[in-house]
Amino acid sequence: MFEDLKKSALEYHEKPVPGKVAIQLTKPCESQHDLSLAYTPGVAAPVREIAADPEAAYRYTAKGNLVAVVTDGSAVLGLGNVGALAGKPVMEGKGVLFKRFADIDVFDIEVDTQDIDEFVTTVSHIAGGFGGINLEDIAAPRCFEIERRLVEMLDIPVFHDDQHGTAIIICAGLLNALELKGRALPDARIVCLGAGAAGIASMRLLRALGADPQKILMVDRQGVVHSGREDLNGYKREFAVDSERRTLAEAVAGADVFIGVSGPDLLTPDMLASMSDHPIVFALSNPDPEIDPRLAHEVREDIIMATGRSDFPNQVNNVLGFPFIFRGALDVRARTINQAMSIAAVEGLRALAREPVPDEILMAYRLESLEFGPDYIIPKPLDPRLMDFVPTAVARAAVDSGVARAPYPGHYKPAPVQPAWRDV
């Protein structure tokens, strides 16, 4: 089966033309007059306007709908440090998703260095031509420093999807799952297995949403991240707590929530059995989760479970987030994607999962019915209503938090917003 998939994938990427993306013209270019407008001498007119006012680039060029997807190739999917060029198919794939789901154009840029200074300098020098920067597949902890420095340097959104995109989807699903469990976020005991980009960003966002830092246990390869450890970098130390628990098994005993962003088969049946009633398990290692969903349901009939796979309910898929988050940010020319915008995206996704599911979605997923509950806490990626719920919420938050340079778009129709968990 794997060989068949490999063959099909290689043929897909090679034929009828290599790659998955291309540039298309948006203006006519059929006559001498058209050419004189597209290039010399007509192009001089917008050049002069932009030279006098850089903001005019949003009016006369594609900048406002153009995102750079940038990588150093150091953490490509589950393949590791394969290098910048080998990461290009993934970056092109990211461009496909941006265009397919949010009609955003993308240039993929593979930077052949894993030196932080060189990478930041390169990206900062080319950023002016783009409306936003999507950092992709950059290993932790280097990714944290790269993003921090670029956010400080640039006046356009810089978004590391492996951190914040994953965190937003996790938090949206988790808040809905906690509601089904009948547990408020501040009261929930949470275990996060994996202390890389996704784990740290997810726990940061959960704390911003109201999680109790003392009730979050992060676990890495050496065990529980506790205050007595001397081997922690600054990012892990942020989550070090006073605890007598040392192993994953000790951490999950009695826990309400397990979030795995680590590797396959690390959560054992005995560990799952030791969790609280109606345990919430997000086993997100792909393609093989921290515990097989079929086994998990055999161990705990009361489980609420999500994975990163499309063949099980509740797929935590970043395509639910980044295209629509950037759509909202670009539409108001946001200078950044801040915490308020991330929380707005969480609430937009939460709200959509509660809406009645139209027949077209049921047909797309070959389902007879689907409604908010243990098997539906996160919207489906092919739900067209994502464009109504997430960009509108993100754009509104950008305007309200003062990082937008353009007004809230008049064509947006306000999406129903569920009250946050703390207001229920």
C-alpha cells in the first residue's frame, strides 16, 4: 500500500507539469497598449506613487493578498531536518491550501541556512513585498527566537503555524470538549506530552484563555518539566512547576486532559485508564498517534478524543486555522497577529462546531448526521462556513485591538459567536 501511495504521490507532483503551484495573470496582456501599462512606460506611475507613500503598494500591487511561506527545512513534517530544498514540496502544498481555502496567493521561499541571524536577515530584507510571513517547519527552540525577532522588526503579520496554528485548533477543540465534560478550564488538570513548538504555544494560549498554570504538567523526553530540573532551556522553564510527579504515568494519573504532540504509542492503556472520568485525549502525533483511537475507545468508553488524522473523528488540522487567520489579518492590513486575534480565531472555530451541519458537508464526508458532541468538537476542514466565522472574528479583533490599518470590511457578515466558556 505504501509503495502505491508513494508512486501516486510522485506522479501527482511530476505530471502534467512539475510542482503544484504557478503564477497567473490578473490583468489583460493582449495588445501593445496592455504591455505599455503592465511594464514600461506605464509601470512608472505606480512606482512613483509607492516611492512617495509605501502604503500605496497595497493599492497598486499584489502585496495585500500575498503571503511568503518561509522555511529553513529543519523540521519538515515528520521527516526531520531534510534541508531547505527538500522542504519545497511542503511549502508548495501550503500555498495550495492558502489558495484553495482562503484565496490567498503565496510565494514559497526556502532559505538555505540554519543560522538564526542569517535567516532573520534574509526574511527581513524580502518582507516588504508581502502582506504577511508564514514561518513553516523550523525546529524548536530556534523557531521561537526567529519569530520573536521578525515580529519585532516587521510591520506585517509574522505567524509560525507550527506553533500558533496548532495551538488555536487545539484550544478550540479542547474548550468544546471541556464543556461536554462539564469542567471549566481553570479547574482542568492538563498534561502536555511534547515540549516543542506546538506544545509550548498551545500551553501558552491555554493559559491566556484561563487555564491554571499550576495545573499544567508538561512532559519531555526526560519526564515532567518541574522546578527542580537544571537541564531546561528558557522556553521549558516557563512551564516548570513544583511537583513530585516525575514520569508520564505519574503525570496523567487523575488528569482531565492529555495533549500529545510527541510520538506514537507513548500513552499506554494503563495510563489512559488512570485518567479522570470522561478523559479528553488529543493524540496528535501523525501518522501514528500517541495511542491508537480504537484501543483508546476499548479502554475508556467515556473518552472524548481527537487526533491529527482524517480517518477518525475530530481531526486537529491546521488548515482550519492559518488560511482564515491570514485572510482576516490581510483584509484589515494588520501589522501583526496578536493574542486577541488568536483568541478570536479560537472562539470562531468553537462557534462553528455548534452550528447545524449542512447536507453538503455530510455528503463530502459520507456521513448521515453530525452534531456537536464527543465525535464533533472541531469543524470539518471542507466546511465553507469557515470563511464566515474565522476571518470575520480575526479581522474584528485586529480592528478592536488597534493593529489594523484598514477598517473592518463591509462585505463581512457577522458570524454567530458563542459565549466564551467563562461566560457560560
